[in-house]
Amino acid sequence: MLDEKDLQAIAQLMEKQKQDIMSETKGLLEQQKQDIMHDVKVLLDTEVTTRFNLLAEGQQAIMDAITPKSEIEELRNEVSVLKLAIRTMNQEIAELKKAQ
């Protein structure tokens, strides 16, 4: 039968094994964490960055295709001037017709 010293020796051996297992598990978890972080970084570099760059290129193409606001304002002013000129011409034509 096991006496007190034997039980203490077994307990110490089990505690040592437990600490060894915990230490090994901690090391494995740390390595797994580093592997996951590496995979995430690779994914971000290859997928996300590429897609953001494509999105930026598409946005730039849209911005290049859009007429600048200053040009639109200039065209509006020209249209206003042309409308005024047409109104004036219509009035002059109407006056000429009355004079005939």
C-alpha cells in the first residue's frame, strides 16, 4: 500500500507533468497565434489591398469622367446668356412684324 511519502512523490511528479504540459501548450498556442497573424497579414496584403487599389482606380475613373462643377457653372451662365439673346431676338422680330 502507498504511504504518505509515496503519495507526495506522485503528487510532485504529476505537478511537474502538469507544468510541462502547460508550458508546451502555451508554446503551441503562441506559435499558432503567430501563424494566424502571419496568415491574416498575407491575406490583407494580397486580397484587401488589391481590392482597395482596384476600388480607388474605379473611383478615379469616375472622377475623371465627371464634368467639373466650374465647367457646369460656366455652361449654365452661357445658357442664360443665350436665353436672354433669344428673348431679345424674339422681341425684335415681333416688333419688326408689327412694323410691317
